[in-house]
Amino acid sequence: MTPQQGYFIREEVMASMVAMDKEQKSKLAALRAELAFVLAEREHPLSIFSPAELRSWRNQACLSQAGLAVLLGVDKMTVSRWERGVREIPPFLHLALRALESRQVGRA
């Protein structure tokens, strides 16, 4: 495990089973580091989005439910269920959304 901002990032067994080229491995390592940094800087790392807050975030990001689902690697119905309150929003989702925001700002 590698320490990053006081948190440890561990290699997942499944990640080592997936064939990735050097660039993809580099991007994955950067994303892991970014997620660890975001977690370390949060005042309340376990805060949870409400369904309305998630919908608002998605709309402000100009993403459809399907588009957000693709970026998060989940089914589009999962996003729909989160936004309707049918399924509990994972407590770590804000970390992924923050990372997505950072990636968008870097492209602007």
C-alpha cells in the first residue's frame, strides 16, 4: 500500500487482471491519487448527497442520467434510482463527483 495524504491506496486484485497499456495505468494511478487527495481535504468525508442534490449536481454538469452512469461505471437505472430515492446513494459518491469536476475544470 502507498500512503497518500494520510490515506492508503491499495492495489485491487481485479485491476491487475485487466490488460492496460502504460497510459491507462498512468491515468488510473492519477485518478487514485486524486481521489485520495479529495478524501483527505474534505472536512466531512462521509457526507451524503440527497437525491435532489445529486440531480442538481448532474444538471449543473450538463449530464444526462445515462452520461453520468457511463462516467461512474454504473447502470443508468442506478442513477435514476438514486435520484428518485429508491436506492441509497453511496456515501463515497461525492468523491467520484468531485474527481469528475476536477477533470472538467482541467479541460476548460
